[in-house]
Amino acid sequence: MDAPVLPVAGRVVAISGASRGLGRAIAERLHADGYTLSLGVRDPDATARRLGFDPERASVHRFDAEDAETAGSWIAATIARHGRLDGLVNNAGIFRKVTFEEGGEADLDALFAINVKAPYRITKAALPHLRAAGHGRIVNIASTDGKRVRDATASLGYVMSKHALVALSHATKFASWEDGVRVTALCPGAIETQMIASVPGATPAGNRLAPETVAELVSLLMRLPDTATISELVVNTRLEASY
Ligand SMILES: NC(=O)c1ccc[n+]([C@@H]2O[C@H](COP(=O)([O-])OP(=O)(O)OC[C@H]3O[C@@H](n4cnc5c(N)ncnc54)[C@H](OP(=O)(O)O)[C@@H]3O)[C@@H](O)[C@H]2O)c1
């Protein structure tokens, strides 16, 4: 039988987009849990100053989702610095409004570059190390918009990108299951961050998820044993038909 939960000490987790918002809350939670962290962000110096983590247990590296080389260089720097990789949180993401009337090709390209292609690249670079670690864990921060189309006001571009991220999660699961890697598409509803400050139709401010609540779920997913696999975790802020 598996141990009830995985140990924390000595395990290294990489998190993209930890500069602010949900990524920062996840980094703070996992650091408090006792993990060693490798943070991939656009401005490493500013993030290192803002988070103020013990450098013995955290490193901050340049990762820009629109600069393809930085996915591999961040993961390589993680291995050079910490010697192993046990967990990956693909968190960095953007929202743009793209419907049949609003937005355009440039917005769609940005949504797919940052929300889909970058997680694919990071996963590809990280998988050999996650396989080698045993009990590797990947949490992809998708959205309820990765599970359904809310209504006609939703950003079709964002919805398509998050559905693609859920598909990437399942594909990664099949690619790495035999090596003990477990993958979750975490699909939260509205979270109180800058991202949705002006998104029409989003859950009203008083009813949104706190970033710390979602970080709590990531903390749990990192500790669950191989026999307690959660491939999709949908978190609703309001009543929905199916999810
Ligand atoms: N807020 C919600 O309601 C909600 C709900 C469900 C899922 N999500 C998902 O949760 C994740 C985090 O979102 P959030 O709410 O925390 O948004 P946020 O406050 O806007 O933060 C976005 C994060 O992504 C990073 N990022 C953006 N573009 C990047 C790029 N080109 N390269 C590297 N990093 C980049 C940002 O870094 P900089 O500081 O450098 O800009 C920031 O750290 C996203 O994947 C989002 O889709 C959000």
C-alpha cells in the first residue's frame, strides 16, 4: 500500500508565473509546506525581492512564455541548482477577450502561445526529471473555462486555450503514468486576482475564490500518493449545470 501522503522535505517544485496573483499564493503555500522551489518568471530580480524566500530553499529564473528558449533553460537551471525535480505547476496564463465580434488573430496567438504552447514546452523539458524523481506531480492551472462554454459572452479564445490545456494534461498523464508521474488539470472558477478585474460575466467580487484557497488544493495535489489520482479538479464558485 502507498504511504498516506508523500513527504515534503527535499522535494523540488517548479512554478511558472509566481510573480503575483495565484502563482505567488501557490509559491507561498508550498514554501510554507517545506518544499524547495524553482520559480519561472519574467522578472526574476523583482520576484525574488517581493517574495523574500530563503535562497537555500528557493531559486528564481527567467521564464517568458513568449520566448521559447526560456522553458528549457529554466528547467535546466533548476536541475543545475537543485539536482532534481519532483513537481511542476503550470500556472502562468493570460486572459484576452476573443469572440466572433471582439479580439483577433493577435489575441488568439497570444492566448495559445502563453496558455498552451508554453506549458507544453515546460512539460516536455520537465518530464525526464519528473520520471526520474519517482512520484512526479504536475498541476496545470486550467479553469472552469476548460470544461464548458459558460454563455455567449465568454471569451471563446480563452475557453479554447483552457480546453487545450486540459487536453495536454490528459495526454501528459498517458505519457508518464508508468513512471509514477500524476497529472491534474485544476479547473477553478473565478479567483480574486488582477486577471479578472474587468472581465464581464465573471463571478461577483464577494463570491470569488481566494488565491490561497486554490493554493491549498495545489498543496494537497502535490502530496497525494500515486493511488489517489485526481485527473481533473473542478472548483465552482456558483451553481453550474454540469461542472
Ligand atoms: N483569476 C481567475 O479568475 C482565474 C480562474 C481560473 C484560472 N485562472 C488561471 O490561473 C492562472 C494564474 O492567473 P492569475 O489569476 O493569477 O492572473 P494574474 O494575476 O494576471 O497573473 C498572471 C501570471 O502569469 C504571468 N504571465 C503572464 N504572461 C506571461 C508570460 N508571457 N511569460 C511568463 N509569465 C507570464 C504573470 O507574470 P508577470 O507578473 O510577469 O506579468 C503572472 O505571474 C492563469 O493560468 C489563469 O488563466 C485564473
